[in-house]
Amino acid sequence: MPQSLAKLYAHLIFSTKGRMPIIGVPVQRQIHAYLAVLVRDLDSPYVVTGGVEDHVHILFDIGKLHTPVAFVEHVKKHSSKFIKTLGSDYREFQWQRGYGLFSVSPTHRDSVEQYVREQEFHHRKQSFQAEYRGFLQRYGIPFDERYVWD
């Protein structure tokens, strides 16, 4: 086969350091838009961002040019630098060290997209911690509660 072709969807979730509720409504659109630009710049044309005050969700096609760890590192590093420019309240901003990256079947992409877009509604009923534990359990990822919430 002369071409290398790929279509891999992923759902990335990460929180603010200490789950601080610092991503308020006034800056959410800016942050989500900037995250989308970063992802598109990594050759991932399909991207949907969402989240609430203490975490973000990004659904995207990861493509074939970047390893997952390099992809996530780039997005977190550059978005953190951007957020620090949003005013004095954000000068010390940090993302948590860890993240969750989950595969998404093309047949489930639309439902995951809706889930990402409706984060505000979803979190009226469920905390970030409960949501994240649910993902880890559904994907069969073992975790130690002492270390998952840095």
C-alpha cells in the first residue's frame, strides 16, 4: 500500500491544578478556542472542546504525525502559557500533571461530541471526580486514588 492512512479519535480530559475552579465563564470561550487552535495546529482538523471551571474535555482526531504523549504535552504546555496572559488572576495558572486519554470509536464520535459540548449541564449532576472515575472504570484502567488527583 503506497499511502499511510489513519483516523483515530481520542477524548482527552485534564483538570486545573488542585481542581481549582478558575476557568470561569468570562474566559472559558477564549480557553476552549485556544485549545482548539493548538489541536488543529498539530494536524488534527476535527476538534471539539468543552469543560467547566475546573477541567476541560477535548475530542479530536489524533492523526498519525504525533505520539499521544507529545500531543498532550504540547497542548497543556502552550495552553497554560496562554492562560497566564489572561490577567493577574491567572499568573500562577497550572494544569494538573496527569490526564486521561481515551479512544473513541467513529461510531460513537457524535455522542461523545454531544457529551463534550454539554459539560455545563452534565456537571450540575456529577462532580469531576465521579466523572473521571467513571471513565477510568469503563476503560478498565487501574488507578490509585491517592495519586490520580495531584
